[in-house]
Amino acid sequence: MLQNGDFYGRIRSRNQQWWGEKRFEIATRLGRDLHIGALDLLAEFVQNAEDAGAERLALRVLYEGLLVWNDGRPFEDKDVESIAGIFVTSKDASAIGYFGIGFKATLSVTDNPCILSGKHCFWLKQGLDPYPLTYDKAEDAPNVPSEAWELFNRFYNSSGAIFWLPWRQRFNVDQFKNELINQREKLGEFLLFMNKLRLLQVNGETWEVQRERDSSEQDIVWITLTSPDSNTEHFLRIDWREIMAQEVVEEIASEMDEWSRNK
């Protein structure tokens, strides 16, 4: 059963109370000033899919917008509360970008991103305030293509997430497509640093990795990357981890939360 509109209304009221009328300007600047280019946006969706436990991520450039989907865990209420805010987080809402800032990268291409996942179908006004989405387009709501709804109904109404990013006015779509074409040889490299995501599809072309962790040296991962033309490359990855102390993370979160409330 889809989440009702009252849930999204409570988040809009929270946003108004916490950040006031300037919240849209803040969100837009975060998206357009901190993230530039097609690869930056793709990097956000790759990390989003990895954090959600997805194995597959697909992206298609369409005439009216950008369609992205993965097969990771579906959005829960806490994910919506985080993604629809600034400097809002929870320990478990890791799949949408720390403090909800990462997803603001979508504002480099759209004003009103749309999300279909689990019991949630909603759009974010200027990347912030959530409103429900339905098959029958409501006034002011973005037009979601039938392909997105078909994906949601066929495969992802119980798992995964579908993102529809209608192009903002005067956005240079050709430049975006050309960047993906010009950087084609590098797209598969995103998978080298992931642990769960194994398949990336961009405009119908597929990159896939196989990973094998060394049984004697757990920090060593052997990786085979297969490109769309069936060529294979072999990589050795060494994972050396340095974990930030929990108290340091909590201190940073507290300071950022106080900063946002004082704005």
C-alpha cells in the first residue's frame, strides 16, 4: 500500500519550520555548485545503489529526462525523511547520501526529481519538499513516463528504486550525453571500488564485474571487468580500512545540525 499524502505533508511542515523560505535556494546551490557534470551525477547513483545493497544499476538518457533504476532495498519512511531535507540523517538511512546532501546532485539536471520505490511514490519540489505521485498527474506534478511506471509495477514495487529526473529548463542535454560518450571507457571503473554492485548499464551498454576475495588475504580482491564489447580486464584491489571513531562522527553530525538550525 502506498504511503498517503499526510506523511509527505508532515515533512513539508518540518522543512518550513527548520529552514524557512530560503530552503529551496540552499538545496539548489548544494546541487548545482557542489556537483558538476554527468560523471558526478552517475557517481552519486552508483554509491546510492551500493549503499542500498543493489547488484544492478541502469541509466537511460531520454528526450524528456533521465531514467535511473536499481534493484537494491526499497525506500523506507526514514529514507524519505532524510532525502527530503538538508543536514538530516539517521544511522540506517545510508542509501540516500549523508545528511541528504548527496542526492541534491540531481538538481544539476532537474528541478523536481521523482522517486518510485516500495510504498513511496513522490516528487521533490526543487529537490526538497515531497509531494505524492500518482498515475493521474496532479496539478504541478512532473510528468512521469509510462516506462518508469511499468518498471515499478513489474519489478520494483517490492524492491529497488526508480528515479525520474525531468530536465530542467535550458539544460544542455547534448552536453550531458556527450560527456557520457566521451568518458565511455571510464564508466566501468566505478564498479572496481564497489563490493555489492556488479552490473552497470548506461544507455543499453553493460559493464559487469566478478570479484573474488583472496582466501588467505582478506584485504585482497581479484576483479574481472567485462566491457560492452566483451573485452575483459583484470585488476587487483587492496582494501586497507581506517574507520573513523563513532564519537567523531556524532560530534560532526551534532555541529552540522546546530549550524543548520541557526541559519
